[in-house]
Amino acid sequence: MMKKFLTAGLLASLMMTGSVLAMDSAAIQEHREKIQENYIQTAEKEGKVAALEERVEAIEEMIEMIVKEME
């Protein structure tokens, strides 16, 4: 159940960022690469569920940063 929740949250977050990616794609791409690197490292050390939780949190932070820049 938790895995489905995290996956749904991740997908929703990615959909929300979709239109914003075109605004500052270089900075956002760099941030997404860091998120992916952290995901891989955490998945290897702590498992996929912990990695997904961390990834969702990082994406939420990225969305908040983008929204603040848009204001």
C-alpha cells in the first residue's frame, strides 16, 4: 500500500512539473539528475521504498522552489 502511495505521489509530482520544465530546463535537469543519483544510492543502501520516499520529498522541494520562482 505504501509503495502505491509513493508511486502515485511521485507521478503526480512529475506531472505538475511537466509544464514548468520548459521554463528553466538546465537548472531543473541538473536538480533532477541529483535526485536520480540520490535515489540510486539510497536504493542500494536502504532499499527501494526508502529511496522512493526520499525521491518524492526531493521532488516536492523542487516543485516548491519552482513555484516560488514563478511568484
